[in-house]
Amino acid sequence: MPIIRQFSSFFVIGLISVAAHYSVLVGLKTFAHWSVIPATLCGFVCGGIVSYILNRRHTFGEDRPHSETGWRFAVVTSAGFFLTWGLMHLFLSLVGEALYLPAQLVTTGIVMFWNFGANRIWTFRTQRASSEAYPS
């Protein structure tokens, strides 16, 4: 799949994942009175589950077993989790919790590029794609 089409699919699925993430974030912040960082990290996990399920099939056309792709996705997502944690700490220290949604939007944009690149290059890389990149 050409990278533009693949990124477009990743972006649309990302919007669905972000809806799950932000629903949990805002729900926990507003109704359960959680602080922003734990609420956004809970939302990140929920969005990550949605992302894996949809991207595995629709963006990367993956049919290998979950035992091959699941752990790789978890590693990439863990890095994204800690990137989200660090960026949100940084942004909230600069702008305060009142502006947590704009801070989360910027963080989401940055983490999206990390997730796409790492998942494309490593998690869902096919044998054919890797042999085309490094012909023998």
C-alpha cells in the first residue's frame, strides 16, 4: 500500500482512536475529578486498543498472528505512552491544567507521527517490504 494511502487510513483510524482517548480523558477529568495526567494515560490505553484492532486490519493489512504483532505494537505504544506522559507534564507546567485539551491536541499530533512511523517500519513490516528495502 502506498505510504500516502496508508497514512490516510492511519489518520482516519487515529481520529476514531482519539475519540475513544478523549472521551475517557474528559469523562475521568470532569465526572470522576481525576487529575489530567492519569486521566489522559487511561484514555491513551483505551485509544491504543482501538488503534491496534483497526490499524492491524485496515491500515497495514496484517494477517500474521497477534503473537507476532501484538507485542511489537505494545512496545511502540509503550514508548508513545511515555512520550504522552512527558509531553503532557511539560505542556501543563507551561500552560496549566485549565488548558489541558490544547496541550493534549499538540501531544496527540506529535505522538501520532511516532506511532505511524514505528508501526509501519517495525510492528507491521512485512517480509516482502523488508526484502524490498534491503535486496540481497
